[in-house]
Amino acid sequence: MTFAALADPTRRAILARLVAGEASVAELAEPFDMTPRAVSNHISVLEAAGLVTKGRDAQRRPSRIRLEPLAQVDGWLETYRALWSKRFDHLERRLAEQQKAGSRNQDE
């Protein structure tokens, strides 16, 4: 559910805005060419994924980011980041070896 919520660029932009602090639906809708209702739907998806909570502040219901699920995603991704880094390093060495061998063959 977390990755599905993060797949949408609008939802990622909303999360980026919430890093700066809590905001109402109207405040979150300002930079987007969409209705507050559409932004509210995006916030509902983020809330269902556990990435956002809604507070109660008199007449406002500000949304707040939850960083814990993002830290879990980052931890999961780190495993693959390390794996692919090793594979690309290995590929880079192999290509360098082949290029070196190819230039030796041309010199002969």
C-alpha cells in the first residue's frame, strides 16, 4: 500500500510539502491545478497507507506527515541499493577489462 501511495507524483509532492509542517487541504491544494476535494482524496490514500495523519485544530483538520513508514521504505530499499551498487561496480570492472583487452589486441 505504501508504494502504491508513493507512485503518484501529486502524493509525493504533498508529502514533500508536509515535511515543512502541517497543512490544511486548502493549503495543500494551492500549488496544484485541482480541487480541494481531489487533494483530499490523495490525502485519504496517504492516510490509508499510514504516511499521513489528520489532526483536529478548531475548524481545521491539518494533515501531518508520518516519517516512520518512509524510514521503513528506505531501509527496505537500502538492501537493493547496496545489491545494485555491487553489481554495477562489477559490471564497470568487467567493461574496463574488456576495453583494456580490446586495445591490446588492436596494438598487436
